[in-house]
Amino acid sequence: MDAKYIWEDVLKTVKQLDPKKLEIVKATLPVVKEHGEAITTRFYVRMFEKHPELKNIFNMTHQKTGHQPRALANAVYGAAANIEDMSTIMPVLERIGQKHRSLQIKPEHYPIVGENLLAAIKETLGDAATDEVIDAWADAYEVISDVFIRMEDKLYKTTEAEPGGWAGFKEFIVDRKVQESDVITSFYLKPKDGATLPRFIPGQYITVKIDIPQEEFTQLRQYSLSDKPGRDYFRISVKREEPIGEGYPPGVVSNDLHKFFNEGDILPVSAPAGDFYLDMDSKEPVVLLSGGVGLTPMMSMLNTIAEEQPERKVYYFHAARNSKFHAFKGYVEDLAATKPNVQSFVIYDNPTDADRNAKNYDKEGYITLEYLKSVLPSKEAQFYFCGPTPFMKAVNNALKEWGVPAEDIHYEFFGSFDDIEG
């Protein structure tokens, strides 16, 4: 699944932009970057007005929060800035391509995006967006979209051809529904047709499709798989999301799953995807760090290492409000007690009186660099982390301050990566 093997042959045949138009794109990159979020916000308004059916694909909550326009602005700028050699941003291409495949983005969507993106550039930049500028950006978009179309075509074909793989969305039955904490519930999903499941890589996610009666459009959401591959089920562990601010509803899909989906119900699912996954070829120690429901991909990695790599050391740090919000607590404790290669550390920022009396956590407060240094034998390890934005940013900054090489830092995040790296 390494990006260089997936995309290498595609990138070798990337179309080249006309030199004159390339210079125009380069010259206008700063102004496009400066107004990037305004351009992409206007783009989504235009596109949804002309093609409301695309609301069946896009997460409309991310539209309201600004995550999606910001992410698109970053992607457009990054691709255009590296258009002469897109291999330099291969990890970004991998991430976007995987998400597009999981959401079932198809070649026919790209002309719609291009038309509305160019119109949004023109509307936002006004007189600065001359015909010559728009023409150059149109050709640049054609180069970029051609890369993604061919990349995603390869992903679609590879995914469908894998043992147990499939195209589009496939019906799964909710085999079990298990409450893991006050806010997290696991759904054990088995294919309705009884087929063998494909062997995903620990850390990857699936996309579920839900039609909610009170919602006009189909809802697609991505959830990390929370158990190891090789089972006869997929497991997702879903947090019941509360409202994120005034004017924003609570998590539409997460609440619907918690309230209305029960054992025996049908849930359409696309095949596993994602560029965040455990390096199974490495024997280096692994440090897993999660906050809240960010533990879901970590559980997949932890279970895989515990069962399939018993000689590989794994240190698992989980941060939660307290034990009421801590999913899989007893399970991980038992795993650490029975597997010599597993060590577990629990951090609560607001422990209950019962937690304090039971002394069932290791640190009160937050994961800090000082704490990591105090319990880890060294920084010579592969670090994987996932959780809320503040948690992600704090962990990323701590690891960088410690001098952990960038190639040893891996994380999953479904928003704008600038929120973590910025």
C-alpha cells in the first residue's frame, strides 16, 4: 500500500503544462493562496446551487465549520505549487486519492468541480483574474485532475480485485451493537452476502452511507476500523457527537447510529481505505497515542501487534476525560497484563472521585513531552496518534520538539491538516 508503488507509474506520465501558462500559474500562486479559502467557499456555494445532488457525497457539517473549504484550498494550492513534479507531494496525493475512492468520487465529477472552481477564482479575484490567467489555471486544473482520475481508477480496480474486495457500497448487517463507554458504541458489521472480508491494513477506515428521514440528502461518514484485520466482521466504534457550537446540530450520523441502528439492521459500506496505517514490515517499537474516540485506529494497531508481532514492543497512551468516557479500558488492561510486549498508560484530565479512589489511571492532566520522556525508554520508535484537534497539535509539537524524525511521525485526521501542522 506504499504510495510510491501505487502512484509511481501514473506520475511518470503526468501531462506537462505549457511553459508560458506554467509561468502565469506560478506568478498568480501567491494571490490564489491569499484568497484560497474565500475562493473555495464560493466554489462550494456555486457547485451546490448548480448540482445539489453532490450534497449526497460531501459532509455538510464540514462545510459549516469551514473544514472542507480550508482543506480544498490547501489541496489546490499544494498541487499547483508542485505541478512540475507532483511526486514531491505523493503522501498528499495518496491521502486525497484514498478518500476519493472511499467516497466514490468518479471522473464525471471533475469537470463539474473545474467549471465551478474557475468561476469562483474569477468572481473572487475580479479584474486580477484576466482571461489569460483563467486559461492558464484551466490547463493547470486539467493536469491535476488527470492525475487524480488515473490514480483513483487504479485504486478502484485494485480494491475490487483484492480477495473479498468490491466496488461501490455493499450491504452489511449490524451483527452486534456494544456500548463501550458513556459516549462510544461499537458496531460489528458482517457482509449480508456472507462473503469473506478483504484484509485491510490496521489504521484504515470505511465509509458508511445512511439515509436519514429528516435529512434531504444521503449522509456519508468515514469511521476508522477498531479491530484487527482477519476477523469475519468489521468493527467501528462511534462517538455520539454533541453540538459543536451555536447553529450547528449534533453529529447527525453518529446520533442516528446510536439511536436507531440495532442488531439486524443494514448499513451500506465502501471497502477499506486510508493512508494512515501501521507499518507491518518494521520491527521498531511502536508508540500509540490517542485522545477520546481517536483510540479507534489505535485499537486495530494494538490488537494486530499483540497477536501477530509478539516480539515487537508497543506503548499505548490513551487520554480521556475520565473512566466514564474511556472505551476498551478493561480490555486494554487485560491485554497489557497478558502480553509481555504491551504497555499501557492512561491519562485523565478530569478524573472522578471513583477514579481517584481506585487509582485507575497513571497521570492526571494531559500527555506532555516531559511525561513521554519519563516513561518511554527512548524516542527511537514509530509514533502513531489520533484524537481531537488540540490533542493532535500538542502531540505533534511535542514529538517535533523531542527531535523525532518526520518519517517516524504518523497521524490520522479528517479535517484540515493545517490545523495540526500550523
